[in-house]
Amino acid sequence: MNVLEFSAVVWLGSLAAGFLGALSGLGGGVVVIPMLTLLLGVEIRYAAGAALISVIATSSGAASAYVREGYSNLRVGMLLEVATSIGAVAGATLAAHVAGASIEVIFGGVLIASAALSLRRHAESTGREPPDPLAARLRLDGAYPTPSGPQAYHVHRVPLGFALMFVAGALSGLLGIGSGAVKVLALDTAMRLPFKVSTTTSNFMIGVTAAASTGVYLRNGFVDPGLAMPVVLGVLLGSLAGARALPRLESRALRQVFAALIVALGAQMLWSGATGPGAP
């Protein structure tokens, strides 16, 4: 495969990754990294460096549309970015000192655990239960558009969400996935935001988180411009298409796609990390 063919394959795969990432709030990296490592043989830290840059593009493309349409909760996103940015720098620093096979195993385990948690039933905020005092003081409650008009909701358990976002940021820096999976679960399960608000707020946040850790990857030489360029172009176009499709899809369908996708990719990454060269 020559350079042009390689770039075309990477671009097409990144296009699909961006579309799925925008729908689920994953940020595209969750598909891009397995594609580059399992199918094309790219070392995982270089794949993570390219994916982190693509995460910035995904957030820029999809988040602008979600903010305009009224889905994202900007106050929640800006508050939690404090925790994710600190975690992202810590995780990116750790990535330079961990073996690639170990990162693959961690990557696969995180994805499968995220899928299992995402399928657990829980109650969303309906806007009719008592508001959380801290969330009310910070004016985090909001509303999102539905076919029958704006639907109000309350935000809950802000300190727990803040703590989980630090973990999400650390995983973002270590794995290069934007940690959209963990962020959606924290917003959706811990803070009880409606699923579409969780995914869109996650997309709003992941760009800042990725930017915080990308600087560490650049300093350590793990960002290849020739690899990053087709990844960014594909993910950006795919994320814009996904943002347009989201309002027409049901939350249950999004959750099922979310779980099936990351279980399959997580199992593949676990197998690769456990059996490949340098396996722990």
C-alpha cells in the first residue's frame, strides 16, 4: 500500500469514526485508534496522538451545531472542564512511561466496562423532582428541545460528576480517545442528564480536554502530521454529518449503538494487547 492509498483508507475510516463519535459523544478516537492499530499496524501512541487532534476537530464540528440547536449545557461543560483538563495533562504525561501493549489492554478494558455501565437502567431527570441545592446555586439546570417543546431537567450530584471527570480526563490523556465514553456515563448516570444532553455536552467538552493533553504528546514526538491530517479531515466531515442526524434518532437506539460498538472494539484491543509483542 503506497502513501496515497494509506491516506485514503485512513480518511474513509476516520469519516465513519467521526459520524459515530458525534452520535454517541465518543469523539471518534474510540474507532480511529483500533482502526489504526489493529488494521494498519500503527503504534498505539502515534495513533493516540492523531486521534487527540481529531477529537479537537470533532468537538469543533459537532459542538457548534449542538450549541446552536440548544442541546448542550454550557455551564455544566465549563465547570467540569476544570477537572478534565487537569486529568488530561496527568494522563498524557503517564503515557510516555507505559508500554504500548499495556495501553492497549487498558484501552480495551475501559471500553468494555463503559459499555456494561451504559446498559444499566437509571432514571433521567424529568424537571419535576426537587433540584439539587449545589446545582441550583451554580445555575446548572436547563432544558433541551423536543418535538413537543422544551423539556426541563435538573442536574444532580455535582461533586461526584466533578470527580469522575478528573478520571475521564486522565483516561483521555493516556488513551487518546477524548474520554467521551466516560464523560457520557458520568453526565448520564451520575449527574442524571438526559442522554442527548449528555452526548452533546460531552462533545462540547472533549475538544478542550484533548487540547490539554495534545501538547504533551507533541513534546514527546507522538504526533505525525502525515497521519494526523487524513484523520482530522475525515473525522471533521463525519462529525458534521452525525450532528445533523442526531435530532432524528431515538436515545434508545443511540445507547444500543454506543454499547455494541465499544464492546466489539474493546474486545479486539484487549486481545491485541494481551497477545501482541510486549504484552504485559
